[in-house]
Amino acid sequence: MTPEKSLHYTMIKYLDIEGETELSNFIKHSKIVYDRRWDYSGIVSNQRKMFINIKTPIEFKKILEDNLKKLEKICFEIYEDDDEYAAVGVYISTLAYNITSVEIDEIENEIVEDSIYQNFILEISSMDIDQIERKYLYEACECAIRNNRLAASTMLGCAAEYLLINLSNAYYQYLENNGTSNEIENFKRKVVNAKSAYDRLDEFEKRIESNISIFQEVGFENPKLNFNFLDIIRKVRNQSGHPTGLEVSEGDLKMFFGNYQHFIKLAHKLIDVLPTYSVER
């Protein structure tokens, strides 16, 4: 392991231990480069200056720049000066995308690798969601970037199931404020306390059909179709997590992530709205 990789790995571990999940995730997708200079440090005879360059995807650059003092402190704590070089500063620069050329119908297309998943990571970091859901989504993106498509599908499915539980709890609060005692009891028994993810989703979809306007108000254009997508993810997750021989193509995985990236924003908006939503009598 090179000194740069050793520092990189240690920074990730350091941030994980400190609970800096978002920063750790950005650093995982960055690269450490030692920028060695000719001018002397003035600390030890014949010792020259060196800057630690954190090269990161352009989407993450502003966030890392805003946290530069924290990252600099960690780098200086980890890095050990030697007789040749002393670390005197840390700066953030842009990491070039990995580009691959693919021939399709004799037309060469330039494809920017991993951009869908990196963009999703960036969105997750700015969303007001709890750590359990955040970790599922981060791990799903990490697996996808490494082309571990079955693992990515499984983790995305876990995130979706957790999201449905939170949606169910929010809708239960809505019913407590607006529903009849019979509606509240049936929902608690059939949805909140459902025995399986399939039962929970199936019963939840029935409530969508009977109260579709609330879902449309927060941006679900076709609520029934939108929530059918959750069932697709659930099925893929079950098959991916068992020895079924299922294969998930790269195109399918990107479709899952792209659709879910849209769905999750509306779902969390709904979670925020439902507990205080009041139906005019």
C-alpha cells in the first residue's frame, strides 16, 4: 500500500469512527495525491514542503471545501513528516471522471461511469432522513459503483421496505386525526402490524386507491403506478437475496436507482405532510 493510499484508508476509518458518515462516503470516492514542492519547509535542514491534495468528483468538491479545516486537521494528525518532506497544507481539487468507450451500432459513445450513483449519494447527504435509511442507501450506491448488482438491488430493497414502514406510520397518524375508529384499527392490523412486506404494500395500495387525492397533492402523478414500482424492487430484492440465479443487468439497476431517486423525494414529502394533514368536513 502506498503512503497516499494508507492516508486515504485511515481518513475513511477515522471519519467512520467519528460518526462523520457523509464525509467518509465522499472521501471514499476521492483520491489522495501528495503534491511535493521544491521550496524548503524551514523546519528541518534540506526538508521540502508537501501539500496533501484531495482529488474528488466535482459533485462533492464544494462540500469538502466547506469542511476543509476538519479534513486538514485529520490529515495532519495522520501524516508523519520525514527528513525529506513536511506536510504544510491540504487543498481540494477535481478528480477526472473515468470514461469508457462503448461501440453501439458502430457509434462510439462516451459514458461517464458511476455518475448516477454519485449523484444519488450527493442527494442522500442533503436529505433529512434517519441514519438507518441513509446507511441502506449509501451501501446500495457503494455496491452499484463496484458493479455488485445483486448486492445493490438487495440493499435498495431494504431501504424501500424501511421507507414503506415509515410511510405506513405516517398514514396511521393521518388516520388518527381524520379516520374512523374502524379505519384506524383495520390499518393498524393490516398495514402497520403486517406479517410481511408484501402484505403491508398490498394493503397500503388499497388506501391509495381510496384516498388518491392526498398522494397527488404531494406530486405523485400516478400513485398506483408509483407504488407498483416498490413492489418491483421488493421482488428483485427477495430474488437477489436468495439463491434463485437471478441476474440484474446494468441497465435495470440504473433504472431502479433512477426511479427510486425520484420516488424517495415524494415519499418523504408525504411522510412530512400526513401527520398534520386535515380533511375538511
